[in-house]
Amino acid sequence: MAKEKIEGCHVCTLVTPGEPQVLLGKDKAFTYDFVLDIDSEQQEIYQACVYKLIEGCFEGYNATVFAYGQTGSGKTYTMGTGFDVSLGQKEQGIITRAVHHLFEGIRIRRQCAQEAGSQPPEFKLYNEEVLDLFDGGRDPESRNRKSPIKIHEDASGSIYTSGVTSRLVHTEEELLQCLKLGALSRTTASTQMNATSSRSHAIFTIHLCQMRECPPGLTQNGGAENGEVNDVDSGPITQPEFETLMAKFHFVDLAGSERLKRTGATGERAREGISINCGLLALGNVISALGDQTKKGGHVPYRDSKLTRLLQDSLGGNSRTLMIACVSPSDRDFMETLNTLKYANRARNIKNKVVVNQDKTSQQISALRAEIARLQMELMEFKAGKRVVGEDGSEGYSDLCQENAMLQRESDTLRLRVKAMQETIDHLNTRVTHLLTNEVSSLLTKSGEGTDEIGVLIQKYIREVEELRTKLLESEAMNESLRRHTARLSTRSLFTSSTHSPAPATHLDPPLLPCPWRLS
């Protein structure tokens, strides 16, 4: 903002305190998942927006973070692809922090596995980078050559690329060095809006392959959902099982949206700006098609641009996607800021469907494990007599099971009735106490001995008497129920001893609910 302040520009944006809302001008308000003001720091942005995405990668979920906005609004600084040597640790961008978080998460998970005495998970990280999606945009001599980058779609609908650099990395330093080499190769140029404007989109992709022991509760012993141990003849399986999880994380630093009139670009720079705007226009069309509920199920123009084709998974696909809309608070950039906020508002309407990325072997193992757990549950139900097989071979629930279910529903209904009647009894007790107190007070008043203290004391005694009467009636009802139950058990015990057959199951009768109040 130093340049804008020198030129006398004013701030035209206002963040609503305590709310994820930004106000542009006097009457244009926009609400998002997160809104961070001018004085927000890089660590705050990372913790609020990106931290959970990295954690999700360890569970096999794809993620994408891309920064959008006009040129000079801070996209490269926020993403951390500039690699300015003058920046301190406090000003490190999202990618640098994410790489550190990734390797720290790997270290912690291996350490926790060793402390638990289990097999430490194995991790493999691959780095891919796509530089300059516009053919010949970075190297004027290669303008007439065909781009080596090819974008393909596999049988499951996932997007992958060929013709890009891919490296296996083992340390945090190696990964950052790959990013630095790519950033140094990226084309930048000076315009009237930005002294170091990026003239191409840059996508930095990390592939995380993880092989780990299946988490507790997913073993073939089954029943872990309710904390039960299944009584299965085969016994528990002691040999550990492993699953392979794949995760893909895109870090996208888009070139700045710009109006040629404001940038003052001519010649080669102007043609680059037109190409940039064409790619962003295609991205906007895809976002509009996905976010518009009236166009649900319609055609989505992913193939109009390499940018949108490459981000097909991220937009409406299998990925947790975060769009960072970088805007300028200067009133001179009012229209560019408004367009960016509208752009982000449309993107917010997109709903992705994310699933865990497992290899086919792990998927099959998970399906078989779920099937074994289901069959073990059915076996337990047959052993317990809950399920039976009819003469025609059809399966069903036994009469005892159905009777128990019916009695359980009846018990729940009676419990609700008891609760409702207890509330009624309390209300009527209070009413009886009040009426008796008024009656005694009127008698004392007629005799000339009535006082407030005596009235309060009488009301207290009457309430205690009514409460004791209620408890007495409840005790008598419970004793009567227990007496009848004891007599029934004695009769059945005599019948069992004479016939030498097991006694059938019995159920306690619900206690009687007498009316514990009366008017005297």
C-alpha cells in the first residue's frame, strides 16, 4: 500500500468485526468462510485456511489451494512462490509452511507408531511442477512448438499429466529446492500495476503415498463399532493389515487478472495479458457452471483451457479446494476488487464430493473386511437365537426377538407416560398445597389469628404432608407389584419342578400409578 498512500488513495474495504464478511464501498457486502484483514499475518492465514487440508492428506484426501486476484494484490506473497531472500520466517508463505507441516506430520506419525509398538507407516513424496500453461508464453523461441505437457484422465475420472518434471523427495530441503528452481524459471515482467507481475500460472503439486497399518476398529475381528469382542470360532487375527493411501495437493499461483488499459502493456506483454485473461475467463465459466444451481447437471467447459482441465479434480471433483481471493483495499482498484469478490462468491457455491484415495488392493481389503464384520454379526445373531431359518430356507427374526422388540417399545412408551404423569403429579401437589393453605388462612382470618408467618409455616407443613403421602402411595403400589410378582414366580417354580422343563422368561409388571392427591 506504500505506493497507493503516496498517490493519495483511500481504503475502500471494511471487515466486519467477529464476522467473515467484507464490505466494499458503502453497500456491497460479501460473506465467505474466512475473511482476513490487511493486518493479518501469514501464520494466521495458514492456521485458519490450510492447516486442516494438510492433515486431511494423511487420511488420503486430495486438496487444492489456489490464489486468485488482480495483479499486485499479493497472490505470490501469500502462496510463498516468490522466494524473496529478504523475507523472514514470520513472512513465509503457504507452500513453505505446508511443506514443513507435511514433514513434521510424517515424523510425528512415525514416532507415535514406534511408541505404540506398531509398524511405522511408510511415506513417499513426489513433486510435480507445471510451468507456464500457455504455449510459448515463457520462451519466445518456442512459440510455434507444441507444448510437451499432456493432460489425461484415467478410468476413475482422476486427472494426471505427462511431460512434466516429477521428482522423488526425501527431505523438506529437497522439496523447497524443487519449488525454488521452478520459481526462478517463472516469467515475470513489469507493468504499470505491478513491478514484478507474473506472466504465467504456476502449479506446484505434491503427491503423498502412505502405507500404514489399518487403524484400530477396522480389523477383521469386527464388532469394534460398539466396543464388543466377537465370539468367533476362528479367533482374532493377530497379523497386522496394511492399507495404501494416496493424496494429491495442488498449490496454484494464478497470474493476475488485469485490464490492458490499466497495465499499459504493449507488444509481447499485451499478448501475454490476453492469454492470461482467456485462461481466467475459462476458469470463471467453469465456476459459474458448477456454482449455478439452475445449470446443475449441465455441461461444464473443462476443456476450454489447460488450466481448467488440469484443475478438473479440484473444481467439482474429488478434492478439498480452497480459493484465496486476494484483493486490493485501494479505492483506485475498486472495480478489480469488486470483480474478484464476485468471482469468489460464485466459487463458494461449488460443492465437491471427496472420498479417500485408496489403491485397488486396499479398497478390496476394506470391502472384504466390512463383509466379514457383517457376516460375523449375523453369525452371532443366529447363535443367540435372534435369527432363525424357516423350512423354505428363508431367514427371519425369531418370535422371541420380535417379542423382545415389542416389549422394549412398550417399555419406552410406559417410561414416557410415567415421566409425564410424574410431572402432572408434581403440578397437582403444588395446586393442592396452595388450595389447602388458602383454606386454612381463611379460617384463621375469620378467627382473628391469621398472620403471614403462620400462613407460610402452614403452607410448608402441608407441602411436606402431601409429599409424604405421595411417597407412601408409591411404596404401597410397588409392594403390591412385587408381591404379585413373587407369587407368580413361586407358582412357576412349582410347575417347573413337576415337569422338569426350563422356566420361561418373565417380565416385571410396570408399577401402579395411583392418584396421590386429594382435596380435604
